[in-house]
Amino acid sequence: MEERHVSQGFLFQKCRTSRPPAIHITDLDYADDIAVLDSSKDGLQEATTKISNFGREAGLRINSKKTNTMVIGKFHNQRPFPHDEMLELTISGDPLEQVNHFR
């Protein structure tokens, strides 16, 4: 019999595998650099907006002219991405430049 528990509209089911649960990394931080990771453009825009909003609440402002984005794939030969696959992410309405490598 499957064990289920409903709480606040969420359905929880007991894990039926011996594997440890997957870990999803959403960002990598080092000094004043942040790498935001997501598998979709919408997810990246949402995370970027949240970081900008939380930073603003703490008195910090992200300079969109000094902020770059880079799309990576599983294989090194996927770059540079064609123009139609470029992301158009923004911070406070200002577009972010997309690059093919970081210095």
C-alpha cells in the first residue's frame, strides 16, 4: 500500500527508491559573483528578478551594464549560440548582455 499525506494542498508520497534524493543547485556564489542556474529562460528571469529585488531591499543594486549572461549546454560545441537561441534577460527592465565566455 502506498503511503500518502496531504498538507496545505500538497500531496506527499513516500519515496520508493533506494537512491538518495536528487540535489538541484540553483546558484553558485563567490565573492561578488553569482552564477544563477536554471533549465529554462523563465526560471532564470524569475531568479534574476528575485535576486535584484532582495538585493534592493538590503540596499544593494545590480549594475545591468556590468552584468552578463551566458547560455551553456551539455556539449562544448554548442557555443556560440545562434541569435534566435539568445536569452533576453533583464534587471529592472534593463537588458543584460549575453556573452560566449567569461574572463
